[in-house]
Amino acid sequence: MLLDWMRRLGGKRIPAALLSRLRSEAGGMPLLKGLSAEETDRLVRLAGELLLAKTVTGLEDMEVDDAMRCRLALQMALPGMNLGMRAYENWREAILYPAPFVARNRWQDGIGLTHEGEQVLIGQANYQGPLVFSWPDVNESPLLDGWNVVIHETAHQFDMLDGPANGAPPLHKGMDRAAWSRAWNQAYRQFCREVDRGVEGWLDPYASENPAEFFAVLSEAFFEIPHLARRDYPELYRLLSQFYRQDPAARLPPVDETSVMPVQPS
């Protein structure tokens, strides 16, 4: 396949054939609608760099072809489009399963209790370890429905650049850590109270699991349904715009709130 051939050559220059394939895949993704030509070029090049630097492995006898790698890489690249490869430095491999997979994990709930057991997952980010995905869910993620497992797990990896995920990724120069913590903690506590009262809205209740999940789920909303995120969480939207250095609401059309169906990524 194309990527195997590129690695055998050992070069770091992104071949024109790969850039063309990435651009073709990008053209069919609603998630990437509204990007300017310059932004698309930057996204495609970052996705190409990711494919040269990272390994994508299929498990359970699933063959991973170039189209699958490109579709995954483009979604991974979107959150870091204006951040560059340094944002992806803490992992080397993405693993694809042909379906949701079972993992034995230890996790912390919203009140701080630690649990351990088997979970059926569609995605998983590991501290300084691989990102793991269910391929069917990766393939269905770029649809502007508020749910994107690739963005979710990539947000976790960004969060883990300075340690285990806690909802407080390393911020850029000029961003106020105290202001970030105040805004996110206040919004998280309020959302947890709403979930406890049974209030239903467009934001996946899974975001109440812990602050790390709140950050990852809001990151999905930021890129997929930015108008709703900006309407209901204006301060968090502003902070996410500063962190990701993007304004998706300026490029994407509004989404009907009733069409957003919450699901549960890991």
C-alpha cells in the first residue's frame, strides 16, 4: 500500500499521492465543511505528517487500507490544525478494532470513587500510550451530530500532554490557568447537578463522569455543533477557541438541536 511504500523509502517529505488522497477524503466529510483553501491545505499536510510519524494497526484480522488511515488521520488532525505536530508527541500508535471492543480499566466517577472492571468501548486514550478505536465508529464520526470519537480521544491526548487527563490541558502562553479552572469547574458542577435532576439536553450525560470527560465531550461539541456549544457555554466556547485556535461556529452551519442524539464514547 502507499504508506508502506513511503515508509520503506524512509523519507519525511509527504508524497503528492498521499496529499491527493487526503484531500479527496476530506472533501466528503461534513465535519470539514467551511474550511478555507488555506486551512484545508494545513489540515491535509498535518494529517500527512501524522500518517508518516504514527502507526495505524488493525486488530482481529482487520486489514487497514489507505482510505481508512486517511479518514482517521484527518479527524485526528482537525483539533490540532493550528497547533502542529507537538500536540501529538505523547503517542505513537493508533489501533483499530472492527467493532466495539472490551477493555479492563480503572476509572474514577463524578464523585471521586475509583472503579475497576471490564467495559465495552468504542474509543480509548491511554497516557503515553496508543489511541484505540472501533473502526465503524471512526467511519461514522464526521457527521455534525455532536458526536465524534476521534476528536474525543484526541482531546484526551492533548489533556495528557502534561500528565493524566484531568480536564486541564497545558495552555498556551497568554492563557490564564486560574480563569480556565474557574470557568470549567463551575460549568462542570452545574452540568452534574442538571444530570442528577434528570434534565435532558443536547450535551451527552457522559460528560458528567469526571472533568476529563467534560472537556473531551465539550471538545466534540465545539467542533461538530459549535453554535449550540457557544449558545449554552459561551465562556467555555471562548476558552476552547483560544486553546484550539479555531472558531468552528464561523465556518459551520447551525445544527437542529433535536437532531443531536447523545451517545457514550469512552
